[in-house]
Amino acid sequence: MSREKRGIIANPGSAAATFTRAGHGVVRTGSDMIVQTKGLRFEVTTAGEGDKLALLLHGFPECAYSWRWQIPLLVRMGYRVWAPALRGYGKSDKPEGISEYTLEKLEQDVADLIDASGATSVLLCGHDWGALIAWYFAMHRLRPIERLVIMNVPHPACFYQQGRTLRQLRKSWYIAFFQIPWLPELLLSRNNCERVVRAFKRMAVDKSRFPQEVLEVFRRNACEPRALTAMLNYYRALRYARVPSQRAFPRIDVPTLMIWGECDLALGKELTYGTGEHVSDFTLRYLPDVSHWVQQEAPDTVNAMLEAWLEEKAR
């Protein structure tokens, strides 16, 4: 099937995506393209070839750049990698209205991207909001996936069971703040989104992993027209989510790896406890002295864990 028939359009304004970090060398990930699904247009960083797709879903307030260290590994392991800017981010479409950012629509975006890829097998990886979308996608089985990788977001059932403690509510204060109209945008947009980029260093343990040129990528992403409102609408759309019963969390049968940085300022380690009750084949790896930005802050360790797990499951 031709790429045009799949709805893949090369983006001439971004023919090659080269990701760099001071002191850590250069990582070339491939090229950026615009993918037209049956729903929206997505900016997608792509690398590699073949029918095995690794679909990488970023979090808030990130972009595909957060996967810069995992993309070369997955290409080497034989995957065709797609790292999209989720709806509302980067050059991807930014539909207006809070109701356009419900989990149901975010899940459908994943299904549409898989359809557009034409892949025969899928490894789904998610961090932060991308991980929450990946959890629900795997539970609801919108499309078959062969492997699931989750980074620093708990299974929704564990969050509903354990996330209402005073300790966790204090960590999650920002979710309530983001519900306020226009004020979060006003504060976050000041000084070219300085508060957005400051969050990376504030939360990081190894702050050297976020030199200025890295932060500038996330700044440009947040400064895209209408991006901040779209990004915050992910949180605002949670108001549409019903408080679920236990039956609302179908058991996940695909092999699942969770990698968790223990020094996460937003989500407590205790939220990982009991995850194995909801996943048939579950592997959990903790990284001490690593923050919420786990795959960016400890890329060598994360990549070693990811490679070893994928090789084990391939046997």
C-alpha cells in the first residue's frame, strides 16, 4: 500500500528531525511527516521501516522529542517508529472545545494512527498522559497490540483506589488549578512559556539532562498558537469521566512493562501497588533517584530495561 493511500504526507517544512543534547551527543531520529488519519492530521516523527510499529505517546507538556533516546534503540530492534505529537500539540490539529479532549477521543486517535500506519503488529509505549491513553487503549482493545510499555502513570484502577489520600491530593493540586478558565494559560504563557520549561528542571533529579537547548524544544512546542489551551483541555476533559466501577477496568492480557522513576513529584510510588491484579503478564521496574521524566533522565537504564524485556518476550 502506498504511503499516499495510507494518508501519509511528507512535511516539506521539516524534512529531517535531528535531536541533540549538550554533552550527550547527537541522536538522529528520522523525519517528521504529517499523517492524515480519518479523524485529524498529526505531526509524526518517524524512523525505521517494516510492518512492526512502535507507537510512542508523549505526555504533558512534552512532545515527540521526549522519546529521542528510545527511537534509535527501537529502530535497531527492527521496529518502524512513529512518535506523534498528540492532538493539540506541535503541528498536529488542535480542535476547539474541552469535549474534544476526552479519553474516548484520545483513544480513537491511537486507533486511527495504527490504521494509517498499515502495520501488522504494534508495540504501544506511553509516558504521562500518553501512558494514561495507552492504559485505556489496551483495556478497551480498540485495535490489537502485542506489547504495552507504561512509564510513570499508574493503572487507572490503582489511581481510583489509592489516589485520594491527602498525600496524593497534595501532589495532584495542579489538576484542580488547570480546571480554571484562562488563568492557567495566562500564567503559563508569560515570558515565552517560562513556567512550562521550568517544570522540567524543577521536577528533575539530574538537572543536567535538561540543558537550555533541550528546554527550548519544549518551549517552542508550548508556544505554538492555541497549544496551551489544547494541552490544558486534557485535564479539563476529565470532568466528563464517570467515576468507574471495578467492572470498568477490563483485564489487560498483552505483556506489559511498567518503568517507574521513584522520585516522581506528581505521582507517588504507592500508586503502582496492585497493578498486577489488572494485567495478566506484568513486569515492573523501579528506578531510584529518577524523576517523573524517566526516559529522558535515565535513557541508558530505561533503554536497557526496554531492550531486555522486548527480547525476553520475543522468545
